[in-house]
Amino acid sequence: MSLFQPIPSGDSSSDRTRPLADRMRPRTLDEFVGQEHLVGPGKPLRTQIERDDLGSLIFWGPPGTGKTTLAQIIARMTKAEFVEFSAVLTGIKEIKQVMADAERARQYGTRTIVFIDEIHRFNKAQQDAFLPHVEKGNIRLIGATTENPSFEIISALLSRSRVYVLRPLTEEQIVVLLKRALKDEERGLGTMKISASDEVLAKIAAYSSGDARSAYNVLEVGATLTRGRASTETGAEITDGIVQDALQKRVLLYDKTGEEHYNLISALHKSVRNSDADAALYWLGRMLEAGEDPLYIARRVVRMAVEDIGLAEPNALSLCMAARDAVDFIGMPEGNLALAQAVVYLSLAPKSNALYTAYTDVQQDVERTAAEPVPLHLRNAPTGLMKGLGYGQGYQYAHDLEDKIADMQCLPDNLRNRVYYQPTNEGVEKRIRERLEEIKRRRSRPEGRTSPASEK
């Protein structure tokens, strides 16, 4: 007998002790809502399922988009034994037992589909345990993950699987599911005689952020709150106020260590760079309201100040450091306005990446060119021996010169005349550019034009 039992073929969806989201899972592809790009008529995944011609699959998408549901539909439509377990609860020992069972089943002509929820939680050793059995054809693996498979699943396993990307459900699609649940007397809430307006259902859908499971949960709580008011003849209605009570706080898709974390900070950074203050404020709010560490955002905002603003507006760095200190001092939620002030300031400030590109060029030269010694004239000579070796010889003290500029090489010979910092014409950098051009002109004057001040 297998360590993990197959999903029962009987339908237990009418069990009222199960959550509404679980009872309302689509049982066929025709009931399935969303993901038309995968399971619509003639689409690749639907064709594979209908032909019972599946290889190993990875379903990648946010919560509540149908990953587990699709796996269970495959269980009903294919002729393979279906084994389901969670990566959260399973170790190497259990994996090896399942693989041994699958290998024996194959010898008797039975195929096995192994569905792994949250496969990204398996470490490398656990994922490696599947490889030989996937290669031999002992199992067909279906993994579900909310994380980017490129980063979370080993390349050997990824190369032997086909990745299907599931998209968040639209508000219209979620409304369809909610209406179905309100009417369904077998699996849904139909026997409760509860109604809800299109506006209320749309609000639930909007607050669920594309997660059907979350929307079902809100509807179920709302129905429970409404039940006491229901009449045997007319029933009762889920109102906007009841939805507010059921919601408490909007569900925001966010994982402070996952891909959505990086997607949102990228959106914030690029909105600032593009001088879009409204978009920057929105992405900032998305992160803060989802529970992101405000000091993490403050650190990234400081980075924006030096990477994308630089010396075009030198005050940007000071303001961002002040915002960081304000967040640290007064905490949240009061500190959110300090961050909002910073991102709006950065969005509207003149932009320059001249410092960023200059330092990038410096890094490349440090990496690729010979590390020549510091020129002798730039070295200090605190001892007689060092003076005798030429340390400091030829050095010109700029403060003793009339223009405060010495015609003296300060780079090593292999980088002589190398230019890194090239200011733009934006903001303060326009004045900096003019100053640099003036310095170059004065430095290139014929010898004798710039003399020590004491000889005037």
C-alpha cells in the first residue's frame, strides 16, 4: 500500500465542514474559470490533459489562481494513480517511499502522477530525490509554486518539466465564481437563500487581489454574518457593511522574501526614475500597507537618491537620510509620510546617473587593468629614507597656487587622462559641468600662467 493514498474518486464536495473555497473547486475543465491561455479550447495544457499525454509540469502563479484545482482535474481525467502531498510536511524518507511505490506500480503497468504543493519549499537534496524517477518515467511530477521556478527549482528538474504560468484572476472572473457559489445548493450557499448585489460582489473581488480562495473566504464569512437576518421566505442580503466587517483588512499579495517583494520595489524605483510621482506613491503604499519593513524601503530610497539623482540635486541624499531617521524615530504608521515626501521629492528632482556610470567604469578598470603603484609625487614622505626614494618629489600644493589648480597627473600612467565623471546638463550638474570645463581650461594653460600666490 502507498504511503500517501490517492485522492478518492468519490465527490465529497458536499461536506459542509469543509471551507467554501474547497467545496467549490471546479471538477472539470468546463467548470474551470480563468487561465484561458492554458485551458481554453485548443490551448496547450488542455490538449495535453484531454489526450492524457502529460509530462512533468510546474504550475507557477500567485495564490488562489487554480494550481491545485488543475492538478485535481488532471487526477480525474487521466488514467494514472494520483498521489498528493505537501512540501511543507514531507522529508526525504517519505519521498523515497513514494518513489519506491511508483516504481513498483510501473512494473504492473500503472502510471503515477505525484502532485507537490509548494515545491519551492523543498531544498536541493529533496528535489534531487525526484530526478532519477522522473528520468526513468516512474512518475509524472506536477509541482505548484508561488515563487519563480528559475530561482527556486533546481535546473536539472526544471529542464525535465514544462512550466505553465498562471495569472491572477480578473475581478469579473471572481464575480462569476462568487455568483456560482451563492446559487449552488449542493456545494455552495444556495440553501441559505442569501443574495448580494453586483456592486458588493465586485467589491469582494476587488479586495481579493486576484485570489479566488480569498474571495470565497470573505463571501463565506459574509454569509455567516448575514444568516441570523435571513427570512425563510425572502432570505437576506449581504450588504456593503457586512462585507467591510468580513474583510477587516484588504488582502494584498506580498511576500517579503519572494518575487513580489522585488517586483514592487522595482516598480517603485523605476517610477521614481521616470519622474512619475503618482506611480511612485502608489507602489510605496502597496509595499507599506502589505507590511514591508519601512527601513528597507528607506535604504532603497537612499540608493535611488545617489543612483538616479546624484549631483543633479545634492539635497536629495540629505532629505532621504532625514526620512530614514524620521521613520526610525517616530515609527509607523506616522513615518509613512516621511517616505512619501522622499519619493515625491526624488520623482520631481532633476535626474542624473552620471555618478552611477562613473563608479561603474571605475569598478571595471579596477578589475581589468593592472594595479599600478601610486605615483611617487602623490606619496607622503614622513621619513628621510622615503624622501631619498623620491616620495613626494614634484608634488604641487594646490592651495599655494593662484588658481588652486596644479597641472599634475593624479592617475597612474596606464589610466592617464581617463575620464569617469561626465556630468549632465540637469539641475546642479549643469553648474558642475561648467566648473569642470573651467578647471580643464585652467589646467591646460601654458606653463607660467598659473603661479604661486606668494610671487604675485
